[in-house]
Amino acid sequence: MTRRPMTVSALDALGRVRLSRSFFLREFLYSEVAALHGIPNIPDDPDLAVMVGRRLCEDLLEPLQATFGKVVVRSAYRSCAVNGFCNDQQRAGKAGYSCASNEANYAGHIRDRRDAQGFAGATACIVIPWFADRFAAGADWRAQTGGRRLAGADWRAQTGGRRLAGAGLVGA
């Protein structure tokens, strides 16, 4: 296992890891919560974070981008510290914080931890500007795709139905 970066140069190198043709790890590490509250958002297990991040990008985000154009990552990786803080704020009723418990986010937003069943995974909340513009104008997303499948393979056939990656489409 690659160790958690402890220097600026090591973190810079981690951020430069290419996850797919269009995505680097750096864009998945940014967090408004982490930035505002000074909480490091750095994977404890970079190898696992990179492995599942590559699957997310190659299997889901790249096909979406090929179909709809630019994909903007809004929320992706969260460290246990960032997610736990965010969940505490949410449970305290503070506006703007929407994080499930750490355990519920393992193999999701907390992609450097396996879930209770031992599965690895990654989640990203994204915006597709092309779609966001049409949605804001009242368009139905199903009409925008013509019913065609977005990814080349059915992920359920590849994984026995286990979730490998998820993306939430959200407005800007």
C-alpha cells in the first residue's frame, strides 16, 4: 500500500495520478467542507482510492462525458475526518451539510475504506453542464438520451449485481 502523503510534494504527486483519459485524482480530492474548516481530505489508503477511482472514471464518467460533454465533479472523495465532521454538522441541523455516517459511506464517498461486506467502490456527485442547462429549462433527461444506454457494458453483468460506482446527477 502506498502510504498516506505526509508532504506537499507527495500530495502533489498523488493529485497528479491519472484516473482515466480525462480525470486526475486532484479534482476528486477538493471539498468545500474540508477547505472551509481546515480538515485534510487525503486518502489513508491511496492505492484503494486510485483503484476504485479509475473504475468510476473509466466505467461511468468517461462514457457520460463521451455522450454529453464535460462532466464536472461536485463531490467525490471524502476522508473519514471530513465525512464525519460533515455528518456531525448535518445531525446538528446545520444547513449545507449532507453526509451520511462514515460506515454508510465506506466504499462510496469514503473510497479508501471497504464496506462491511468487504466491497470497494466510489461515488461522485456530478454536474453535466449540457444536461443542467436543459433541465433548468424543464427538459426530461430521458428525452435527451433517446433511450440509449450510456455505458458500453451492463455493470450488473460484470459484478454479479454489486455496486461498484455511483454518480448522482445534481443541478449546478
